[in-house]
Amino acid sequence: MKKMTLLAAVFFLLSIMLVILSWSKISERLKLEASKSVEIAVDFTGDKSEEAGSGEFTVFTNRGNENPNKITYINSGKRIQIKNGFRYCFENNSIPEDLINAGETSVVLVNELIAPLNYQKLDRKRILTMHILKKEENVKLSKEDILKRFIRAAIERNIKVLVVPDLETAGKLKQALSGRGYKITRFDRNPEVMGEKVSIRRIIYKKSYTLFIAIVFPLFGFFLMRFFNGVFSRFTVLTLVTLLTALIIAGALSETDFMIKLNMFSGAKVALLLPPLIVFFILAYENIALFDKKAAGIISLFVLGLIIIAVIARSGNYSMPLLPFEKGLREWFENVIIARPRLKEFLTGHPAMLLGLYLYVRTKVSWEKIAAIFLIALGILGQTSIINTFCHPQADFILSVLRTTYGLLIGITIGGILILCLKLVKKY
């Protein structure tokens, strides 16, 4: 027991030291993110003509032009003469080699939704992040949904150039973002460059390091909380370790390449799912007698499989349809508190952890014990979801902190209500 206590103390002190070392990077990032500014451009590619009244906004065009204030969209395979001081966007984010060696003051816009090619040798000061709708989305989405999509791109993901489909949307977007304190401007360079260019070797190291931290530290939190007795004491200790982990990862990934999505955290789904699965099998092994019956084992594996499939489907970019109430709830949060908490945390993970911890130590009924094991594993998913939030440094750091805080406050409230209801049910 003494050895375990000593090991826990050493691990905890190591976490504190790593947070302190990470804080300088986080501080630098906070200074860069403090200036809220975006550029709004109107898409005039294809058959669209450049309408009167577009002077208030940047023109995004695929026609040859001599105006450096515009953004020129270049189709793949098309040969162009790169000019200094001009700005370009390339189809499928495929940057031609001749741009890397020419046009030293030209700027490239990178579509955040497509993996960029040939960017390695390009000066990070010359790269801007851009959000633009796909043609099918422009037809499928309502004007209100399109507007909200661009607002989220600016607020949640720090996208610098927003290419909207028409002037009407541009006007509404300007009004909405100005009302939230954003300055509407024009960019000649990337305003969020942190230090010097990072080597490929350092990027690989940071990806491996943060993936290791994201998997191992939540498990450390799980073992550490078991030294405590109370439900809320255990939850507090576990969450404290999670928050320290999130800060360590946020500091490690606070690099220009990650902030503008030229490189991304690798293994997000593994880091999200592996700790809950390990915790489930640890608890199942400790209570192996509960799973001796064939039916209990089969049902447990079936339920576990459904949870894994659902989490994988939901952790992508809307690869699984939203629940009936979810869209309205998301929009309500965005309108009321701006930073929308994750459902995996406030509606699932945190309440499940609190209820599971309460059940686990207070019941001797087999099915309730099995349910408690599932709930605790699901609760670990809420913790890994917090860490996952900070694995995406393109998102505003303060917004991520607020999102996590709201998720914890609401989740703890729901969990407390569920425990109270369970007490009342058992009493009466």
C-alpha cells in the first residue's frame, strides 16, 4: 500500500511539472488568440459574376486578376505565374512546387477540411486557414444553417478566412461576428505563428508523446481515485488528473502546424476509447464471478460492442445523425453560453461516472454491479472526451476551457440528481 501511495505521489508531481513546462507555450498561444479577427470573402467562382456591392468584402474568384486584394482560386493542373503580394487557394489543397520556390510574399489559403499537400517547405507566415462550403452543402443547407456553420468556424476553430456563398450571408456574418467582438480585416500573413518552423522529427515526437499521455494518464487517474472513499472525492481526484493531462497536451500541441491543421493529433479515437475499455476489463476481471454465467458475458460484450460503435460513429464529423433533440440543444447552448459543452461529457460521461461509483460500492446485486462497471467505464469516456477537446489546438483555448467547465458543472448536477433519485427509489 505504501509503495502504491509513493508511486501515485511521484506520478502526480510529474504531472504538475509537465504542466509548468507546458505553460509557456499556452501563454504564448493565449496572447495570439486574444486578437479576434477574421476576413470575410464572397465566392464568385464558376458562373458567378462579381456583383456590385462586393467592395465591402474580399472577392474569391477563379478568374485571372491583377488585384492583390482578391483571392485567386486555382484548379488542379492549371499553370500560373506566381506574383509577390498576391493570395492563392489551390483545388484539393495541392500546392504546386513552383509556389514554394517563388512568390516569396505570396499567401496560400488552406482549406481546413482537406489534408494539404506540398506545404512542408512553405513559410508558416504565408499560410492562412480557410473555410468554404462544398457545392452540395450550399444546395442542401438552409441559409440559417450556413450562417451558423461559418460562425462556428470562426469562434470554435479560429479559421481566419471565411468564404461565404453570397453577399447576403457575408453581411449577416459580419454583423454576427462584429457583435461578438471580432474585427473584420484583410490578412497578408498568418497572424498566429508560434516561434520558428518545427521539424518533422519534432512533430512526430509530439504526436507520439501526446498520444501516450492521452492514454496512460486517465488510467493513472482511475487508479489514484481508488485511494479515496467518497463518490465525489473519487470523481474530483479523477477529474483533476484529467485536467492536468489536458493542460500538458494543450502545451505540447501549441505549435503553428497543429493550430492551422497542417498536422493533427494522431489516434484521437484510440485515446478516446482505449482507457474506458481497459477500465471495463480491469473491473470485470476483479468481479469475474459476475460474468461466469454465459448470458451475462454475452450480453455484456454485446452492449460493450454497441457503445464502441456509437462512440466511433459520433466522434467523427457528423458521421452519425444527430439525435432528435440534439440540434436544438446545441444551438441553445451556443446562443446562451457560447461555449457548447460536449454531450459525451455532461449528458453521458460525468453522470455515468458519479452514478457508477455510487452503485459500485453500495450494491451486492449482480446485475446492479455489472451496470456499475459499465457506468464507470462510460464515465472514463467523459474524462477522455475532456482530453480530446484539448487535442485540437486549432480550437480557441479559452473556449475549450469554458466548454469543459460547463460540461463538468452540468454533468455533476445531473449525476447528483440521478443519485438522489436512486436513493429515493431504494428507500420507497
